[in-house]
Amino acid sequence: MFTGIIEQQGMIQKKTAGRLHVQAESTFVKKLSPGASVAVNGACLTVSDIPAKDIFAADVMPETLRRTTLGSLKQGSPVNLELPLKAEGRFGGHIVQGHVDGTAKVTHVGRSDNSHIVSFSAPEELTKYMVEKGSVAIDGISLTLIEVDDGGFSIGIIPHTKGHTTFARVVAGDMVNVEVDIVAKYVHKFTRSSCMRRHEK
């Protein structure tokens, strides 16, 4: 499990069929080992190799490539990195599983006082789990929803988040990974099942 608090940015060093090589600070990579989990732009991947002190390799399943933006990453692309939460760790964001639900498209990036407002277009299969002031993970970052409608949603980004994540480079037209709040999924399923049972009576 992750929390959506990005530990550092890495960079795609090499990309081959079904495998990503990610370059990061050696202090981050030394915490990894083959078989360990790591979130790359919000997608939970399994480390397959540590070819250098500042590089780790991770295998990527076809389903992950289809459902996420990882398939479009190129050499030099920046990525957000997070290690799983330790049992004794501090819970700083919200529950993030690393299971990307789909993608959204950036439609607008603007300013509001000391923050940035980023708007996205997204399918209803994602927005139905979103509510204003609720949580969502965008490229692995735990963020708060400030507006939701049938065609998309908006989030606010403080300067620290913008400066320490891939949002420093985001522009309209970019695609991002989206993981909706798992609690919202359970609530939606429970209420839907309850409604169906009432209609059957």
C-alpha cells in the first residue's frame, strides 16, 4: 500500500519490451531489491533487477501498459516514485493501492492565488467515484478534488507539490494515470447492491 506522498522523481533511463529501467538517486535505489514493490507514476511495479547503484528495472505487464500511461513513456521522461508504506510509517496522504483505474487528459492549467488549478477530462467510469473534497491519486500523487462533473474534474496543487513532482512540467494535452479512492469504490458497490436488493423485493 502507498499513500500518494511522492518520495522523489526519477527518469526513464531505458525502455524495452515489457521492462522499464528507471534512474533515481542511489539513496532511493538502495532501498530496493529484486521482488520489491515500487510505485512509478502511481502504478505498482515489481523490481526485477538493480543493474546499477542509481538504476532499477521493473517488468510491466501488458494489462498495465494498456490501462496506464507507462506505455507512452520515453527515454528521459520524468516519473514520480514512492516506496510502499511501512507498518510503522506515517500515513500522510490517503490509501493508494498502485492499481491504476484509467487515464485522464489535462485540459487546463491555471493559477489561483498561491496554487495551481489543473482540470482534466475523464470518463464517467472514473468520475462516478469522485466527490468534491474527496481524494484521488494522479500519477501517484494524493490530491484533493475541488470540482467534479460528468465530463471531468479539477484539483488544486500547492507550490511544494508542483515543484517536487512531475506536475512541474504538466501542460494541457498531457495524459495522466488516475486511481480513484478505494473507499469510494466500496461505498458505490454497497449502495448499488442495496438498491438492487430493494428493487427485487
